[in-house]
Amino acid sequence: MTSEEKRQHSSQLVPFSFYKCFIPDYFASVPLHWHSEFEINFIISGRAEFICGDKKFISSEGDIIIVPPNMLHAVYPHGDHRQRYDTVVFSPEMLGISENDRCAAECIKPIANGRAEINTQITKEHIYYSELKTAAENIFSCAKGNTPQLDMLMKSELLRFFWLLGESGDILRTDENAVSRSEMIRPAIEYMNENFAEAVTVDILAEAAHLSKSYFMNRFKEAAGVGAIEYLSQLRIKKACEILSKTDKTAAETAFECGFRNLSNFNRQFRKIVGCTPKEYRKINRT
């Protein structure tokens, strides 16, 4: 059973994807999730709350945010602030993880396999901020250009980016036996992603995580920033947004498919999380 994000961000031919992101204009939030690729975000303007593994922080203009493969991460609005940011998601193959040389073995694989901890938030105060920003700008420019020739430059800039992180001490080996709060709740996140359309209770989620109910509730709130049931509602509404923007299904059909058994409750939760009605959302975001 897996609850990796279903969207395919990379392929063997084109091992990356580029996205322009707006919180909360394009989406109300990005609920806790993970994927097998690396992710780099560059904050263009505004502020938002990021969760990356066990770390929580408020992003600011100019921040560079790095998410290694399989790290649980999320983005939520911060007060009345709006945030605009660019994202590139890329396969570890872009860094040469499949190679057998010492660079791949000692520098790349530990980051990709979770045996090394990386500083996820790079701010303007960082000792190598100017160099990292230039590398990030080149990476995003190559991703936007999206040609085989630019792929070569993008690979070199990615290697330089992570070399700078290593030189500044932002990549450290971790205790392989340590279990983070986010890892404790991963089985519950998996369960919700696979069963969001069914009846889901805290008891079921605690059992999936092999934790007592009270301990699970505390660990989930600490790791995700919201309670388990609130996360479930966010997840269901996110799925509903996808259906509304890509199909002709009615609000009632969408609500039922996403686990809501009461249309009025669906409408209420949708407006609370998205800020508009399902009908208004479809009109604005229909693709």
C-alpha cells in the first residue's frame, strides 16, 4: 500500500517538472504528502507556513526551500498573506544517483535515501545565499526552457547547488535508528490517501500507525500542523477540486466520491477550506 502523490513529476525521458504556484489563489493549501523526487521551491513573494519532515517555518520572499525524496511536506497559508513561488520537482537521476562512483555513493545516495539530513530552508542570511540563488535561478530557467541541451546545464547546476549545500554544512549524516514524528504518522497518511472515500476514524488511524489514540493525536498534530480529521477534510477537498476542474460530475457526485455523505457538509467544508463554493471553483479553474 502506498500514498505517494499520484501525480507523475518525472519520466525517464524528461526527469523533471516545473510549476508556478500560488497559495491560496491556485489551491487553498498543499496537504501533507510525499513523492520519490527532489523538490526545490523559490519564494517570489508573500509568506506561507511550510512543514518539511519535523521542521515547521514561515517562508519569506527570496527563500529557497529544498525537499528531499520521500520527506513528508505541506504548505499552508499564513494569516492573510498570499504567496507566489516556483517549484521544480526532479528525479534523483538528475544528480546521477544510479552511478557507482564515489560521488554518487558518498554524496548523492545518502541525501536521496534519507541517510543524510538537509537544511530545508535557505534564507538570505545564508553564507552562500548569492551563489545558491544564482544556481537555483539557472535550474528554474533550464526547467522552463525544457530542451535536451538545457537538461545538460540543469544537471550541472543541480550538482553545483548541492555541492554548495555540502560545503556550507547544510547536509549532515543522520542517526539511522532515530524515528521522527513525521515517520510515526506516515502509515496513517497512507491509510487516508488510500481510503479517503470511506468512513475514517481516529481509532482506525491510530491502529494503522500502531500507536495509542491519545499519543497518535498528539504526534499527528505536532507533525502535520493540524489534527488528523482536519487533515482528512483537507485531503478530501483537494481531491474534490481535482474532480471539479477535470470532469463534469455534479457537486453531489463529487462529494460522495470524496467521502462526504452529506452535501451540505461538503459545501460547508469546501467554502471553509477553498474560500468559495464548488460551482464557483469549477467556473474559475475548469481546464
